[in-house]
Amino acid sequence: MAAGPETAAGADEGPDPAALALKILVAGGFGVGKTTMVGAVSEIRPLRTEERLSEAGELVDDTGGVERKTTTTVAMDFGRITIRSGLSLYLFGTPGQDRFWFLWDELAQGALGAVVLADTRRLQDCFPAVDYFEHRRIPFVVAVNCFSDSGRYAADEVARALDLERGTPVVLCDARDRDSGKEVLIRLVEYAGRVHTARLLEAVEAGPGAG
């Protein structure tokens, strides 16, 4: 999985083949900062599939609150970050608009979990991503990208507004900052690990043939 995107991204050398590599999705609404986050944390030159916004897209791309945005992701973003020795994350940023959602099923295959980026000025834009991951039982954290003019909201306020399932983490972040993005990813890996472990134990306790 890693060789193709890494070559396209221009990486000089790949990770240790013995290391554990986990697949993570970065999702959310249009203009919320997915491409920015992947680019900020990636230790390789990120692969981007951005195209300029056109007049034809004005009827379907709502740029309210992100008027300065001039490009949009049309397939995916890709990056890689080493969390610690022996553990790397492969990051796949999803396109945000409705017309590209058919790509999500392909990108979601084999993913450990997801980051759902949220903008409190356009909080409703991340509802589709929240619903997608909840319905497919893919663990995720909501990362509120703190834009300068978005105001401040407590994590529990955002959780209530999004009607998140109990225990789903909500964290504040700056998608432009590498350390902030890395903290979000560490929180996701820890949370997703607990969720998958709990499900495995439930399956073992239920025994063969359960369900």
C-alpha cells in the first residue's frame, strides 16, 4: 500500500519494513483544513490532488466562511508521520464535497480510525463524516480546528451539538501546527486501540458462532 503513494510523493526512502504502519483517515467538510493538517504533520512531501475552484463549481461548493479558499481536493491527500520508533501512520485526507463521497469507501478500507476535522463556524458540515464513521463502526475523534474568527467552544459543547456517541473524544487543534496535529493523531491511536481491543474481547467472550 505504501510504496505507490510514497514514490509519487517523492520520498527519498521508505520506513523500516519491520515497523508497524497504521492507516488513518482525515475527514470533514469543505475547507475545514484537511489538506493543511496532512501537509503540516507529514514527514514526507505530501501527495495532493487539488484543483482550482471554478465558476462551474460555485453552485455546489459553499465557500461561506472560507471565501479565500481557491482550490479543492478531488481525490485524496497522502502523508506519513512516525509517531515513535516502530510506529508510523499513513494519512489519507478525504475530499469534503458530496460529489466525491463515492471515494470514501475505498479510502476507508483497512483504516484503524479517523480524524473528523470540524469548524465551529460551519459545524453542520462535519455531520456527514460523523454519520459515516459511526455507521461503519470506525473509531474517530473530532478535532475542532480553531480558526481565529471561529470563537471558542468547550469540547462538551461540540459533542452535544454533534450528538456524538458517548466516549467519542473531542479535542481542540490548530491544523497548521505540526505538534498540535501530532497530538490529535496520538489521541486517535490511543482511543482506536481501546475500541478495537474491547471489541476483540467481546468477540472472544461471546464465543464461536455468536451473532
